[in-house]
Amino acid sequence: MVNRREFLVGGLSLAAGLAIGGAAVASLKPTEEVVTTPQEKEYLKAGWIYVGPVGDKGWTYAHDLGRKYAEERLDFLETIYIESVQEKDADRYIDELVEEGCDVIFTTSYGYMDATIEAGKRYPDRIFMHCSGFKRSENVGTYFIRMYQPYYLNGLIAGAVTKSNKLGYVAAFPIPEVVRHINAFHLGAREMNPDVETYVVWIYSWFDPDAARSAAETLIGQGIDVLAFTEDTSTVVEVAEENGVFSFGHYTDMSMYGPNAHLSGQIANWGVIYEDVLIRAYTGVWYSKDYWWGFAEGAVDIAPMNKYVPSDVKALVEERKALMAEWTFEPFTGPIYDRDGNLQVPDGERASHDHLWNMMYFLPGIVGELPTT
Amino acid sequence: MFEDIALFLEVSLSAGSVLLLAALGEIVAERSGILNLGVEGMMSTGALAAFYISLMTQNPYLGIIVGGLSGLLLSLAHAFTSVTLKANQILSGLGLAILGIGLSGFFGKPVIGMIAPSLDIIAIPLLSDIPFVGVILFRQDILTYFSLISALVLGYIIYYTKLGLVLRTVGENPEAADYMGINVDLVRYIAIMIGGLFAGLAGAQLSLVHLPTWIENMTAGRGWIALALVIFSLWNPMLAPFASTFFGALSILPYYLQIFGFRVGTGLLATIPYLGTVLSMTLISMSRFRKYLGAPAALARPYIRGEKELYK
């Protein structure tokens, strides 16, 4: 039994804990920051909604670099952002950005898709851009980057550098985007070294450093000497450095987490898309469409290759990169068979936009299950 | 095959050692009759403090010390409410957990994603060359070694010294301890502080070894799992390393099974440690089971001289 005094004092201490802790949490997220206030009247205001903190060094950090890039280049632009917005709260914060007077609003997580479409109906005079989704309307456009292109180039490096012929891949969720990245990486590796196998481990999370660490350590324990990943932390690079194996960064240059391990990596340049959208919005020529930009538009890149990448491989990577920028080379060019032997892309053809966006098969030589739901 | 198993156990041990440190501290506290549910909060604070100091001074060892002390400092709040004010320990502990997570999330905001010097793996010469055992036990970081040694030392103190007898008496029968002239409140204060110190160290291990960075909510429920470990090790520090390694193994099993091609629901497997926690928390809140498992008889019961009858 609990007596009354005990209960009262305990209740008070719980309440105090809740109040202080709760206040700290409340003031913590999501925070809002006004970045600039230009003096001219003729300006355009753009707002961003981020799913993570801008300091995550991954997905949100890359988007924020893009925001800064656009702001630096466009003198008519004022920007504002709200970070760490949970997907269920998206509509509330979109309203807030509209109240703040934003003319263009970027929502940067797949989970904001329906909220963005709904907001488009509520505010027909504003422009909305949703990242990574497929639903569009009169005033809601979509954008994404061809991340598979740098993954392919990183695959070339991995295939050339591996000694055990075993590559590892720490992957967030079995969805077409991630499957496309894994296949592109493996495609590049197989081109350099037909004996390469790529081991895939799913961690079922975008942001779980501990799961990423366990998965990476497990892969290294199986003799894997080059790691790639699609999730939002730098953990895999750190684990690779600790264990003396190689890795690639994702979204931003992660070489500071593993100066030796970090062979290269995939870089996102969201800024060029933001600049294009905002110029169009400012000059009144924006219309709703899907941006899917890659090397050709400068929306993706690879991180600087470190000293462990052989110079002939460096030259090949640079050459392929230049060809992709002119659209004279595309990794997913037929014939492409899946690992069950079915022809997926006929000889000489390039995989179409829809094919790439619905890719749910593995190429031969990829080890691990591909759960389909 | 042997190598695979050794490697699996090595990773399990290191994955479980964060839990081990926190569980050892909680065992000491619970042995004195104090249930401190605030482990998650103290760990979170310890993780941030350790990371912050390591970042500022570039000295991870200083980070360990400050991390431990910050856990200790926070535990004093629980000591004050539960020992001095004789408050309900469950409520006070929950408050502490929320307070610690909130405070560390708030003050940690500026350093999210930064890199601090981390602790290296120390392979002990000669011993680490022993096949199997050497790989598992002697290629770990300093805090894992510390946690294993602590398990032995605390086990010895609790079962074989007068100090341990005093601690156990306070936890089993504070009235008797009081008659014998033992200062019950003082013993409980010290036990809670030891619990806080270890929880802080567990946090330090998390942010300096496990994931050498700071992110919000990085404890991810480990403090609660540590509470379950206390029960699984039957309040015996020497059993705790086995329980923690078992939980560590559970947490990495999904990834191993994927590589070896087992088609199992990995998401489901990952929930096992948490299910175990829920189960054991249910058991410990039923007084009949508590006695059966060998819990300290006065666990979670404030001691007020002369008011014994109120709690029966």
C-alpha cells in the first residue's frame, strides 16, 4: 500500500520532473529560425520543413546546404526553416510557414506527401514542392535526385578495391529507392570484378546508429572489406574506420568520420534544384512537374576519392561521370537480368523512369533476402 | 565455425556491456531497497556529459569521469525524494527518467552530429591471443573491462563482506537494520549514488564507444532494459554479465540471421529485448512474484521509523 503522504510527495516530484523535462523537450523541437531579413520589398520567401535536425550530417543537413546555396545565389530570396518535424505534424507546420508569408514551401520527407497535397488544396496561391514523392497537383510539384548514378560510380571503386570479393550493404528499408541504389552499386562492382558478391542487411530504420553499427560489424565479421549504405547516419563510416575496412559516405562528404576508410561517397546537391524552382517561382514561370535530376544537371556528385583508390580507377570513374553528365552513358542499360534469371531490361534499352521507380528485384550476385510486402 | 561463434559472442558482449554497467548500479540500489526507474534519464545525461567533455577537452577519459559524476548528481534528486521525503519511488523514478532525457536533449542540441575523440579497443597482450576466450574477453574497450571487473567485485562485496551484509539487511529488513544501529537513510543514499554513477558510466560508454557521437534519445530504451536485466540476473551482480550478453546477442541476432539466409521477421526479433523488459516489469510489480524471484523484501518501500504497519 501507498500512504497518502508518500503518494503526494511522489506525485509532486513526478510532476516537477514532467514539467522541467517536458518544458525542455517542448522548447527543443521543432525549433524555428528566421535566417535573413532583406530590406527590399520585392522579395520571395521560401520555407523548408525538415524531418531531422539540421546537424544530422545526412539527409536534412544536405537539404539545409541546398537552402543556403539558393539563398546565397538569389538576392531576392528570404528563407526560413523548421527542423525535426514529425510526419504526423506536417500540416500544422505547413500552416505556420504559410502564416509566415512563405510563397514557396519545400517539404523534405516522403511521409509529408499527403499533407503537402492537402496543403496545396488549402492554399491554392502558394507553391509547394514535395521531395521524393509521386503525387502532384496544380500547385504541388515533386523533386528527387538520381542518387543511383553516384552509387554506380562508387560500385566501380568497390569492385576494384575489394580483396575478399565480398561487399557489404547496410540498407534502411526494402523499398524501390534503396533497391535501386543497391543494384546500381553492385552493377558497378561487377563490372570491375565479376566475382564480387554484395551482402545486404536491412536495419528497418532511417536513423538508428546502433542498428547500423551492429549490421556493419556483422558484415565485417563475415569477411566483407568494403561497405556501402543507404540510411541517414555516419555510423557505417565510423565502424569501417575502426575495423580497418573501406566504406563510402552518403549524402554529404563523410571523410572526417573515417579518413582512411572513406574511399568516396554519394553527394546530394539539392541547391541546384532549389535555385531553379525559386527562379521560376520569382519570375512567374513555375509549373507543376517532377524534377529527377542527376549528373547532367549537377544535382548529384561523388565525394573526393581518397588515396586508396588506384589512379586508373579514378580515371575511369571521372570518365563515366563525364559521360553520364552528357547522357551518353546510363548504368541501367540492358540486357539486365534479375537474380532469378528473368530479363528485366532488354538488350540496348535504358531502364525507364517508371521501371527505376518500381525496381523491386536484385541482380545476380546480391546475397540476402528481398522482403516484398 | 568456432571463429564465427567467438566473433558473435565478442560483439554480443560489447553490445550488452552498456546494459551491464547500468544494471550493476541498479542492483546495488535495489539491494538497499530503492527502486530507481530513472536509469534511462541518468544514462542519457551521462552520455551527453561524457560526449561534451570529451569534445571540449579532447580527452575521452575525462569524459568518462564527468559522465559518471553527472549520473551520480542526477541520482541525488531521487535519493532526496525517496529517502529524505519518503516519497513513492516509482513516481519519483519516472520523473527522473523524463527529467534526464529532457535535459540532455535540450542541452545537447548544439553538439548533435559532432565528433569527439572516442575510446579505442584495447587488446590485452598475450591474453587476447588465447583462442576463443581471448577473442571474446580481451579485445574490448576500457569500460567493458571495468564492467566485468565491477561485476566480480560487487558480487564479492555483496555476498562476502560485512558491507554487503549491511546493504542487504537495509534492503531486506530496514527495521532490523535500524535496531542494529545502521543508518538506513545513509546506506540508501550511498546505494542510490552508486547506481547513478554506474548509469552515468553506461551513458559514457554509449557516447564514447558504442556510437561515438551525440544524438537525441540515443539511449533508445536501454535504461529500461537494464531494469529488466536486474531481475533476470536475480539481483546477483555475478550473474549480470551473462544476462547482459544474452540481451546483447538478441540485439544483434537479426543481422546475423539475415546474412546466413534465414527468412525470419527481423523486425519482430528486434522487439524481443523490449518484450522481455515488459514481462519482467510486470513480474516485479506483483509482490508475490517479487518474493519468489528473490527480490529484496523492502524493495520500493520507504522506511519511516515507527510507521512499519502502514506498509503491510
